[in-house]
Amino acid sequence: MFRSHLKKIFWPKCELMLLWLDQNLYFGKASNSTELNISDKGKPMKYLILLSMAVMTVFSPGRARASDMEAAGLALQASDLSRGNVSGIQWNIDIESITAKRTQANKLNVLVKGTNCLAEYLAPARIRGQKLLMQDRNMWFIKPGLSRAVPISPRQKLLGGASNGDIASTNYAGDYTIESVEDEDVNNAPCFVYELKAKNKKVTYDRIRYWVSKERQVGLKAQFFTLSGKMFKTALFEYDHTIRIKGEDRPFVSRMIIENAVGEVEKTIMVYHGIQIREINASAFNLNLLVR
């Protein structure tokens, strides 16, 4: 009766475990390899304890096994390609910040070569021609008429919920340590869920929880945290563009939708367009040439 009740609750996931318990533990008969002296009176409770341990294994959140870590690492690297970490690419970004009180918008042209990035404001007119330069996660603001560039941080606010570092390519596989990986679905798409910790203070975020599609190998969702573990914003990603890398087509980001998790309700939408894979000379990122 006791066994029938348990089977009804956990069947079919635990069917094989129940069979194993019958065949390998002594519940009235001895196993070939081990005998456990379990009295008839103690059977139900000890059976429950053992089965509970099995059920915890079956139903516990799926952390990636060691054998899956290599696949998870490769998927994270591939996801960076779909967010600009390639050797020579250009795009335009339209950024719109929406709150209950107002809407603001910027337009930028962005050149990227690996982790180097040069962004130039196209609009609004009052800031047209101003530039943001990133070299290996060091960043400067360049304004026409100024004789010197101003050091800035990728973490500083660009517009709305977007930070300066958000306009650059991502290098999560290189800039962050993978602390853990789990399995979870996003809109029925099986994903790796990464807990990422920054390797240094030069990157845009201290901690990221990042969902990457196993099939498409693109980032679908992100949560951003302070070093103390407080979530302060979230992001969703869409991939309606395609780029060709080494003879293969792969999705490329078309929209990043950022929402604040604290403070004023605000949505920031970054729309990517005009994507071109092309050769970009290293001199495009030369700070001395830009400040003249």
C-alpha cells in the first residue's frame, strides 16, 4: 500500500528508481552484494528516506554536469559573435528611453574590431560628432573642440537604462568567469543559464545572469546585478539580422530592451540596423588621431 501510494505520486519519473531499490536493497530479501537489516516495522520510513533522496535528484534544478561545461563555454563564446565580437563590423544604433514623464532618443554609428569600439553620435544635432572610444575596456569621451579626451567608465549612464558599455561588442566569455551553469527554458527554448562574475572593474557589469539558447547560441535574456547581488536592470534580446562569419550565417542582434528593476519605471530600447561586416583599420581606434 505504501509503495503503491509513492508510485502514484512520483510515477513515471521514479519508476526506474523504485525498481533499483527493490533489486538492490533488502526489503524482505537480500541483495547479491549487500544486506541491510531493515525490519518490517522500519521499512516504510527507511524506504521513504531513500526514495526522497532519489526524488531530490530527479526534481532538483538541472545544473550542467561537468561533461556539459565545455558545450556551455562554447555556446557563450558563440553568443558573443551575435552581439558584435568579430574582427571588423559596423552598425547603427537608435536608442530610445521611455518614462512616464518623457521620451529621449539618440542615434549612433558604431565601428567594432574585437573589443575595440568607436561610437559617433549622429543625433540629436546638439551632440552630433561627439565620440566614445573603447580600447580593451578603457573608455574616453571625445568632443570636437576639446584638446584632450575625457576618461569615462563603461558603467556610466549613456541614455536611460543603457550604459556606455552597452553600445560596444560583448566579450562575456573573456571578461567574465562562469561561476555556475544551469538548464532552463525561455519561451520553450532550452537554454544554458550562466552566473557570470566580472574578472575586473573595467567591464560594464559586476555580475550577470545570462540565458543563452542551446540551439541558436544567442543570448535571449539577462539580469544585471551589483557586486553585492542586487539586481538593478534586466534585458531581452531579439535577433532579426543575419551576418556571415567564416562562410556560415549566424543571427545578429536587432533589439535590446532594457528595463529598470529599481527606481523609476523606465524602458530603454536599442535598435540595431545597417550592419556591415568589413575591414576596419586599427587607426580608427587611435586616440591621438581622434583628438586633433
